[in-house]
Amino acid sequence: MEPDLERNVNTVRKATNNKKTKYIFFPGCALSSYSPDAVGKIIDYLEIKLNNEVGSILKCCGKPTLMIGEKEKFIERINSVKEEFDKLQAEIIIVSCQSCYDIFSKNISNQKILSLWELLPEIGIPEGKVGIGKDSDIVFNIHDSCTDRKDFSVQDGIRWVVNELGYKVEEDKEKKSQNRCCGFGRGVKKEKKGHILSYCAACAESMEYAGADSLHIVDLLF
């Protein structure tokens, strides 16, 4: 099902077909900017796999506000998001951005926070995408973002997804927990070579800007 434009721009959307909004997909600012079409397709897919009990909220988690020291504005923003979660009586928040995951894990107590990249190994990837890369000569180098350096369940989930897609992977010798920063903000250029695959929109755009052959995993999945 192709996502309609209205769905992509709605800030808050309940589950359809009079279903309970058990799950909320929270794509975050970065992915919504990087690929609004992919965001709509992710929602469509989650609806199919999660019994149409999926709503969505398009807002900022507040991390940029916190990073520049505006703590009062951050509290105001995160409280606004909390209110929306509670108003929809959601039980599980599905995030695709690890910065959102970090913020919500520390500030949200009424809902379970789940990464999309932990969920996909449980529900599978779109059937039409299984094995699409098995005959490709492309070898990907997976880049784990700074926020995700120690979250091995997410890292393992991403690698499971790439394996399901059928693409070959060449890992750096460096440990995942010591992966270098992408240099977002244009301060550092990546030294990784080849085809770089990430699951952070900021990483994908930063490395592309620096001249790397960079993709976000949603470019392959959705």
C-alpha cells in the first residue's frame, strides 16, 4: 500500500479501523526529513504486522533542545510528547532513531520503548525484500551511530536485517562499541571506504556530504 501525503504530514494519528492504539510509531525528525516516503511505508508495514493497532506521532523528542542547554524548553517538549502517548493510551513506542530511543528510555515511564531494529527480527522484513541482494556484488560496511555504540541488541538487529536482504557485509576490525563518530555538523570526515550502510539519518547524510557512498537502511527496506 502506498502511503498518502496526508498521512505523512499528520502530527498525531490513531490506529485505524476502530482498533486500540497499542503501538505508536515515532519516526523522529531526522528520518522524517531524510525520507518521508519511507516513514509512510513503515507505518503501512507495521499496521499489517501488528493487527492495525498502530498509530503514529510526528514530533521532536527534544534532544536537540537539550543538547544546546535549553533544559526548561526540553522539559516542556518531552512533557508534550508524554501527554500524547498517554492520551492515546499507548503501551509500546516504536522508534527508528536511536537518539529518540535514548531520550525516551530516560524520560518515559508509562510505555515500553522499542527500537524498530529490535522489532524487525521478530516480525520479519517485507516479503518482497527477502534476498534482494543475494546476487549483488555490493559489500556493505555497517556504521553504528554514537548513541548506539553499546546497544548490541539493535546492532544485532540491523545485521539480521541486512542478512535477510541478502547483502554481503564487511565489518571493520574496530569493535562496534568503539565505532568512530560520523562527524555530524561537518566537523569530521569519515575514513570508512566502500559502500557504507547506516540506520541513523544524520550519519547517512553526514557521510554522503563527506563524499562517501552512503545509504540509510530504509533505502533498501522501504
